[in-house]
Amino acid sequence: QARPVESGGGSVQTGGSLRLSCDVAEYSKSDYCMGWFFQPSGKEREGVAAIDSDGTIGYANFVKGQFTISKNNAKNTLYLQMNSLKPEDTAMYYCAAASGTEDTLISALTLDAKVYNYWGQGTQVTVSS
């Protein structure tokens, strides 16, 4: 299984927006849960948002409407719309895919990184003040 491929990172100023994309063609025909995670330099990776094959979405508590996950099935692309960016949002952002049992997919929606099988290489987001 090919790993997910992220794109769309870059440098923006505080208050700006970015949309991250992830090619999910490899995961569009089966029961997968796709997620976005972020990892600031020197810190642990944390979940941001996830969406399963039925379109059910889970967000981390800190998101509070700032980020929106979506999926275009026709284009086999996963998105993360990031608005009102702050310097503390600076991090490497990763796209990941989880497959397995129903319990695994439920855990994936709660952004349990341990159940994600496939990880992209990440795309850097830098927010300057």
C-alpha cells in the first residue's frame, strides 16, 4: 500500500489560511479512516481531525472550528482547511490512514495515532507573527 502524499503546506502570517491536501486514491475503495495529525518541532504528534468512509468526522477538542476536514471522493483527495492561523499552529502536518476492525476505525475517529497504519511524509506549515 502506497503511503499518503500531502501537499499545500507553506508559510503564512498570523490570521492567514492554508488548505492541505492528501492523495487518498489508495484508500478510497475500502473501509478506511483518514486523519490529519500535527507535530510541532520537539513535541509529540497530535491528532487534528479524522473522517471515515461514511463521512463521519471527529475533531480534536482544541480545533473549535478553526480547522475543517473534508474529502472529495471524485478526486480521491482529503483536505484540511486551516483558518485564523496562529504561530502555535506551526508544525509538520501529516496525513494518515487507518484500516482494520470496526473498533480500529472507531479508535481512528478519536484520533488514536496508534491505530493508523499508513503515514505520509508530512508537509510543513509555518505561521509568522
